[in-house]
Amino acid sequence: MPILSEPLAIPANPQLQEPRIGSMEIFLYEHSFIRDHLPGTPEDWNCGLFKISSGGCCGWEEFRLPPTAARIDLIRFASVFRSLKKLSVADAYVRVQTHGSAWGSDRQQLAEAALLSLALQLQHKKPSPDSRSSAAERALLFDCSQAYFSF
């Protein structure tokens, strides 16, 4: 079979080799889980976990928000984080620093903390647990959550 073109050389741009944010997940805990596992937190608060994945590692951060008049809309709450997808961790952190004030301090602090957790995992090359323990962890999170959003 004739070769129609030469293969393209991969550019030596280090930015292309940096891991990018691949997925984000947010879990909203059930009120009974809050009562049983987060002592001192009023049961009517909105609490959960935000997870950012990149390069085989995950950054995690829990959140605790006071109740609002209406039930929290998890998709609306997390929608501001979509702009971080496919960015490097450093670029995502800069974006949070520059645009986070428009998101509100709770979301800005949540994103900063999860990104710092992820950066630490990537720096120490600590990949996420194997698929069996990861599946068990995920099942536990689903069991204790009333809502979930992945993006």
C-alpha cells in the first residue's frame, strides 16, 4: 500500500503534554447523611462533594452551604465550573482567580480548593485508586447522595 503522506511530527510544546481537566462531578448529600456523618452541621444545609479529574488523578473538596429559600439546583450551582473543562490545572486556577468573584465566594473557594487538591495529587504522581476501589467509592457516594451531576 503506498504511503500518501508523511506522519506529522508531534510538537514539543509542553502545554500540549500537560494533563487537562477531563471530568468533574458534584454530589449533593442526603440530609440523613449530613445528620449522621457531619456532626455540628445543621441537617437542612446543602452539603456535598466536588471532584475534578485530570491525568489519572482526582482533586476533591467538600462543601457546606446554608439553606436557601428554594431547594438547591445542583446543575445551576455547578454550571459555572464547565468553563474549567479541558484546561490545564494551572490555567483553570487562573480562570477561577479572574472570574470566580462573579460565581460567588462559595463556588470560587470550592473550585480553588478542589484544583489545589488535584495539583497536589498530580505533583506527587498519586493516581486515583484502581477501578475496583474507585467503583466502591463511587457506589458509596451515590448511596449517600440525593443528587449528582457529571460534566
